[in-house]
Amino acid sequence: MRLFKSLAVFAIATALAAPVAAKTWSCTFSGGDGAVPEKVIITHDQNTGAVTVNDPFIQNYVGTPVSGILKSANATRYLFNYSLRSFKDEQGHWVPGVSFSVNIIRATGKASISVNPGGNYESQRGSGTCR
């Protein structure tokens, strides 16, 4: 019984001492005349610095989350960037590459997204929240 108690105390202490491995934001956006994704999921592994991003467009055309970067983090906000290369859709039409920038305010969860397609297309902006 004493061994069981010791193991239980060790397991609890280890769990409490372990650093937070990853932070996930679930963001909803509106605006941008349809070019802005309505939902974006961002996961940042604080131990390795790895960032993964998923949204309906990525899920449809890539199939799995893509890598992103934490461009900056300070006391007030996080700024994440990710991009998609040009590709052909199911009908064989070229879809230009697109770069995305997501800004999350730490205190409120308010967020903005900037969508910048390649070629002669206009950038779009949206706003929303991340939790």
C-alpha cells in the first residue's frame, strides 16, 4: 500500500511539474467577401515552437493541417503566419498561393485575419474571436 501511495504522489508531482505542451486556439472569423475562412484552428507547441493550422479550405484541398510560424508574441498579442502554395483544383484550374496572418489579442481573445492571395487578387481582412 505504501508503494502505491508513493507512486501516486510521484505521478501527481510529475504531472504538475510538466510544462504545458501545446496551446490550441479555435477562431471564428467573418468578413472578406468569402475569402476569409470562417473557422481556423491554430495549435502552438510551446516546447518545440511548432505551429499547425487547419481551416475548411486547407481540409478540402490539402487534407491535413499545414505548418505555420509564430511570427511574434508579446504581453498583448500573438501573431501567426501560414501559407499555401499554388495548386490545381479538381477541375484542373490553378488556385493561386495564399498567405494568411492571424493576430490574437491575449486579454480579450479578439482576433483579425489577413488573407493575401498571389497574383492580381485583392487582399481580404476579417475579424472575430479565438478561444
